[in-house]
Amino acid sequence: MTGAKGRHLKVHKLCCTKNPVTLPVNHDIVSSDDAKPRLSDEVCIASYANFLICNNGIIVPQYDDINNSLTIEHLEKFFLSIR
């Protein structure tokens, strides 16, 4: 696959959380009246791909999971390699 300028794309994979991420028992989520209710212990969509690049840094979501450190390590290697 190529980009708009005809250059080949390189895909970098990120891991997922090892364990499912669930809402805590006493969660506090503000939602609109027509939103589907979120229940305690319901599995959430937890993605490390929701990182944010800003001011020469990266803000990475953390899920109290063993793969947090692995994801940070992968992102550090990737962003240091493109400097």
C-alpha cells in the first residue's frame, strides 16, 4: 500500500491491554439523556492508540495493566527513530 505521494507505508503495531478494562463499581460518567447507560463491570474500549502528540511529548492512556509499560516502550522507540 502507498500514500498519496506514492511512498510505501510502514505499519507499526501497538499491543492491547492484557486484561479487559471494566468500569469501577462507583463510576461517575456524565452522559446525555439519549445515551446508552454504562453499567459497573461493563467492558470498556481501552486503546493505547488514543495517544496524543504535543509539545515534544506523548500523552499515553494508562489502564493499570501490565502492557502499559510495553506500550510506552514501543512508542518511545518509534518516536525516537523518526527524529
